[in-house]
Amino acid sequence: EKQAVNAGLLASGAPITQMNVVRKHLSQVKGGQLASAAYPAAMHTLMISDVPGDDMAMIGSGPTVGDASTSRDAQAILTQWGVAVPASVTRALAAGSQVVPPDDMRLSRVMNRIYAAPKQSLDAAQALAEAEGFRVIRLGNDLEGEAREVARAHAALALQEQARLHPGDAPIVILSGGELTVTRRGDGVGGPNAEYALALMLALNGAAGIWGLACDTDGVDGAAEVAGAIIGPDTLARGGAARADAESALAVNDAHSFFGRIGGQVVTGPTLTNVNDFRAMIVHPV
């Protein structure tokens, strides 16, 4: 039943912070409840951040971090995004939950520490790019929004930066991280990174000298065992040659199928970590 709620939230386009509020109030572990159960034992929590802004209360829905939200807030989020839930979920939220307030004394015995975060992936990518002679533009490691809309904005930025370049100028790498969302419009197989790449490809429309990569750092984009996708000036034409209609694929959220047909998927297997989405665009002068 909780899986059904999660699937509905994913399809709705709700931001990860709101999804986590709902998850906390349907759990006996999240929202500080693990720390509450262990009190007065001392706890040391090591966190891998997979949320924009590295909010400890949102990482893994905060098993050892308090939260000021209520079960009424969770119900309001489900209503706001039109997520249909089983009757048992409605009853559970109406009955309230045991999520622990941030100032609860039971949390005084907990030390929380983030030891891997999205910023580190961009730092590493920037160092590598600069060592190879690229100029780096960073858009931040906490971007949120609808994947296709962010992709269109990034395509416009790449074209704008390219227009400023002259022959012989150093190429540019545009880096960003965060967690984008997808509002489900069809029954295709997709994820926010592949959908971003598909929309980016369409917005660039075969522009010379620009490539893009979008992947989830855990190796799983959406529900598919695919990290994401890579695009370049010839990707749209390759899709046409393979009779893969990019516009139709985007309309029904079928980005993984599109890139699977043309060999544009990035498959890493499980990376055993997760510091959110990673996106890079390479822009050469033309």
C-alpha cells in the first residue's frame, strides 16, 4: 500500500521534499522515530545526501532527525497533487503518527553527519574538466523542477554561451545537479534524467558542437536499470533513421525506450551510492 502511494506521488510530479513528508507519516522509522525507539542509546548517523540542499530531515526521510510536519500536512500534500490512496492510508493519516518534533529530547543523543553529498560530484567533475582545458559554468547542485522545462532552459543557455564563443576559444562545460521531477502524461518507460536528455535534444534540434549527459548517480533513473542518457548533434537524426519519434516519446514519457533504440543509454549498474542527478553539457565554438 505504501508502494502504491509512492508510485502515485512519483507520477504526480510532487517535489521530493513533499514526498518525504508523506513517507514519514506512513512509517514507524522515518521522521526521527528510529532515534526515538533507540533512546536513550547514543546514535551516530552517517548520511549520503540525495536531496537538494542536503536537508538532513529529508535524507532517507530522516530516521534520526526530527520533523515539524504533521499527518494533516501529509494528507494535504496527497490532496494537492491529486494522489489517490488506499482507504487504509487515509485512516492511518487521520489517526496521526509518531513523527518526532525537532526539539524533542529523545534526539539529544544523536549525532548526524553527511559524508557524501551532490556538491562533491560537481567538484570532481569541475576539476577533471578544467584539467582538460574546459571553462566550467556551474548552475548549482540543488536544482529542482519539471525535467523537460529545465532541459529547455539549459538548451537556451548552451546556445547563448556558444554564440559568445570565437574559434580557438576554450570549450565550456555546464554542470548541474539536484533532483528533477516528471509529471506522468503517458505510460512510457522513463525517468527524469532520460526525459531531460530527450527534451534537451529536441530543444537543441541538432545544433553543432553541443553534447549533453544526464544520469542518476545511483545508476537507476526512474524505475529502469539505466542511469540516464547522452545526446549530441547527431542524436535527433539517429532517432529518425531508427524510426524512433522523439516528440511522441516525450509526449508519453517514453525516453528510455527512445534512447534504447538508438544506443544512447548510459548503463552503469548499481553504483552503491546516491548523490542525486548529475548533468553536464559540453559546448564547443562553431
